[in-house]
Amino acid sequence: MPQLRFETKVIRGSDLGGESCVPDLLGESILQNRLTFCLDEDDEIYEGYGRRKNAYPYRQYNQYTRELKEREIKTAVLENKHLKAVFLPEYGGRLWELWDKATGKNLLYTNDVLRFSNLAVRNAWFSGGVEWNIGIIGHTPYTTAPLYTAVTQTQSGAPVLRMYEYERIRKVPYQMDFWLEEEDRVLNCRMRIVNESEEVIPMYWWSNMAVPEYEGGRVIVPAEKAFTNAAGVVYKVAIPMVQGVDVTEYKRIPKSVDYFFDIEDEGLKYIANIDKDGYGLLQTSTGRLRSRKLFSWGNGEASDHWQEFLTDQAGRYLEIQAGLGKTQYGCIPMAPHTAWEWLEQYGPASFPEAAKANSHKEREEMLTEALEKANCAESMEQKLKDTKAMATGRAKLVMAGSGYGALAQRGRWSEHLEYTISSDSLKKWKEFFETGVLHKPDPKLAPDEFLIEADNLDFLVNTLETSNKENWYAYYQAGIGYFTVGDYGQAERCLRRSNDLEANPWACHALACICLMGKDSVGAADWMSRGLSMESQNISYLKEALKILYHSGAYHEIVDFYENRKTEIRQVGKLKYYYIAALNKLGEVQRAYDTLEEDGGLVIDDIREGEDSISQLWSELSEKLWGEKKKVPYKYDFMAS
């Protein structure tokens, strides 16, 4: 019989650190906010639909470092005579390893470390395995967070691993059921998202598979065209040859790039990564998961640097993905009172003849013919139907996730999912929603939760002249709520009242954000300086503060503040970057350059994917010092595209 076991695994990893003490108000500047589209009238990729300015109500994870230590990680292991699948329930339920017992090979790229870097919507992300991305464009808010983990079984008695959570932005429960029947040669992954609201909502899902970069490796996918972008323009290309390069032979791709393959509506839904002998990973799905993607870091110096930055000795990888929408340039509309379900299967691909084929078209035809002969599409659709009762039945809880689902109003289509409230902070907020009285913490302590949004803002505001009239925290939370719905005037009024009741750095930060968005640099710098006078130790606060001061042109304030900090704070890469950049703006070029280069050169632990700040800073300083442009050193080159 197949087995499901819960074990632990020792992995070297970074310390994730806690959530940021302040909400994500300004957000990160990402490529998808700056794209233009050059497409046909029938492409219908919902470009821009469902974009977000920030990740609120989620907070950033931005306090990690690159230091690695041995850590004991909880795992869930599904195994039968053919496959062994290892999951990380504490890290978004990631499928970490998938072993083919016949060959003894892992079909996935599994990192040798858990090393966090700034690539997700909440900053912290790590490479390797299969990540399940839901809700908003980008790497899921739960990628480094525990999921609810439970156990049930199929009709035949095979154990089922269930992982689920409540996605706070779209306000939907999502559920993933994984199992292996006794003779299965593929891992079954049954997914379910439920919109129980009365509104159409933007929805996003991409299963993100990290796979090895094989020498002579190829991607096989049933498509002749793909969506891609260059220089901020999205357009369509014929594949496999793009600008003289066969992009399915990924080791030849020069720069970082996405290709979203345009698969026919009625066609088979699959993607495979094979080595020179035709062996590798095959991923297939039922029809709802319609799209497939290839992401390559490219093969230049900056691409190599990013690959090295994300791992220790595990080597290079690429990503193949499967999604609900045609691309990741927008979400797709999900109707009210709707459940979306699909089945994915992951297993070994062995197509030696395809590896010998002369063209992508021949390889695709061979694989498509084999899947059609095996009746793949029909059998998967039938299995999806046959497991409906299992998927909507209760399961025995093994490990709890967040308590947010327990606070949400949920309907009958997700009542089989058990949510719990264990944290004291959420218990206090639950009491507020029941009584209208919000707790009032010490203003020196960081805010505990951010739960105020458009649908409950009025409830809080209506208490500000009664039960919460003198509560600085209630006014602060109301100010954040108004900010998130775009009413900056009311947000400023509430935040000022919060700070008047009890001076606190949290209101100062939010007021600085309002000023910065309103192009009031003087006001932003003033409020942020006030905040720093009250909170000068929390690293997440300092990163936000120095960013705001820098964008406000308050360079002297940055230098004065930084130089009066303890050594351990001055060594934080992001803070040191703002200090060096401020020195440069003040004309202290040599001093800025020397500080940049000390101790072997500046390392920003949480440098953003696609960010060129450090390379631009080095280029600007070196040109000022030597009067000519020079090649950016490898250690500072992160511009893989």
C-alpha cells in the first residue's frame, strides 16, 4: 500500500526573521506595472487585470540574512513502489523532491539550502521544487508560511495529503490534495479554489516547477506561438526560433526571459523537461489549467550571478510552469459562488526518440501522440470527477496554518476545511469584531495585525466616537484602512489623531508614505524623522525609513542617522546602500566608493529581482572618479535581462 509519513529533514537555511513591523503601503516597483501591449484582438490575456499596488494586508518578510545554519524542517512524504514525493508544509506546501524509484533520480531541481531572496510579493522567496502560487501576480504570499496540513483518503483507501489556506487578498479558501495509488507512476495533485462572495474577483494560479538545466536539455510543449516581452513591450512570437535561437533548447537562451506558450483550447495540456536522452519531468493537467510557461535566467554573467546568489552548490535551474490564465500579465475573472477544480499529474518522462528528433514540432507530435494513445486527457478528467466527494469531505488536521480563515465569513462550499485561531492577537481582533472595542497596546510595540479593509472599515470608523474615542491604535488602524481604499485625506486625519493621542512611530511612517505619494518631500522627511526618533532599532522599520528619506532627498538625515548607529545595524546591506547613495548625492564620492568596496564589496541580502540600484550606484561612482564608464563588476551585476 502507498504510504503517507510526517518526518523531519535537516537542511541548511537562512533565518527568515519576523514580519515587517509596518504594512506594505508603498509596494515594490515591478515590471508588470510598466508594460505596454502589442497583441491581436483575439488574444484576450486580460492584461493588467487584478494588479495590485502593494501586498496589503500581508506584511513583508525583509529581515533575513544570507547566513546559513542547519535547521530541522518538517516534511510530509508520499510514497508508493514507483515514486517518492517530499513536501514542505511549513513553506507553502512546496513539493520539494520527486524521486523516480526506477532510475533513482529526482525529477525536480531541489536546492541544497533554504536561502531567501527578494523575489516574492512578500519579499522572501527561495528556489527549488514546485511552488503553488495563488491570488495575485507573483510568488504566493504563503511561499514561506505554514499551511494547514491534514490527512484523508481516497475511495480505495490510499492516504491523501491535504494542504490548504485562506488567501486574504482575494478572500478565497484554496485546497490542494495529493496522493499516490498503489500502482500510480504519477503524483496526483487535485486543486480547488472557491469564490463564495457575490462579486467577480480576479484570480491567479501558477504551479511553478524548478527543474534541472540539463546539458542538451529541451522543453517540449504543444504550442507554436508564445507571449513574451522585451523593453517593456508584450508581444507574440513564433516558436521555437526567436531571434535566431531555439528557445526550447534553453541552454542557448542569452538573457532572462519568459515565454508563455499559447496552447490551443482543445489541445492537450502538458509540458516536459527532458535531457539529451529524452528523460526528465512530465507535467500534465485537466483542461482548466490551460497554460504553460518557460522561464530562463539566461546564460550571461548576471544570469550566472543570480543563480549563484540563490543557492550554495546545487547548480543552475530553470522554471517550467502551468497556469489558469494565458500569461502572468494579468489575472482572469472568477465568477461569484464558483468553485474551480483541476487535476495535475507529475511523473517521469522517458522519450528517447523525441530526444533524437530534428525539430521541436517532431518532438511535440511524438509526445502528444503518446499521451493521446494513453488516453491521458480523458482519464484525468474522469479522475477529477471521481474524487469530488473526497475533495469536499473532511480531513484530520495534523498542523495548523494561520487563523485568518477562521475570522472570514465562509459558505457551505468550504465548510469541510477546519480553521483555528491560536494567536493571542487574532483572539483580540475577534473580540473587537464582536464587541466594537479594540485593544490599545503600548505605542512602543509594533502593530500586531492588519485586518482593516474596505469591507470592515466602516465598522471601525463607527466606533471612533464611542468605544474607541481615545484609542490611538484604533485611529492608526482606521488610517491604514483609509489608505488602502485610496482615501488619503481621511487617512491623514486619522493618522494625525493617532499620533496626537499617543506619539507613535507607526503613524509617522504611514503619514510619511502619504506625503511621499503626494510629492511632499519635506513633509515625508519630517514625519519619517519623527518616526526614527521613536523607533531606531527594528531593522524592517529602518529599511522603510531610509528608503522614504532617500526618495525625499533627505540625504543629510540619512548620513547623520546611519553614522550614529551601532555596528550591527550599519552592516545591514540595505541600510548601508542608502548611506552610500546619500554620500554620493552629497558629493562625497570617494568616501562613498570606499564604503561600497569595504569588506569585499557591498552585499544586499534582499536585493530585488531585476533591481539595478547597486550596479547603477557603482557605475555612477566609478565614472565620477575615473572619468569613464567601466564594466560593472560581477559581484554587483544582477541585471539578467
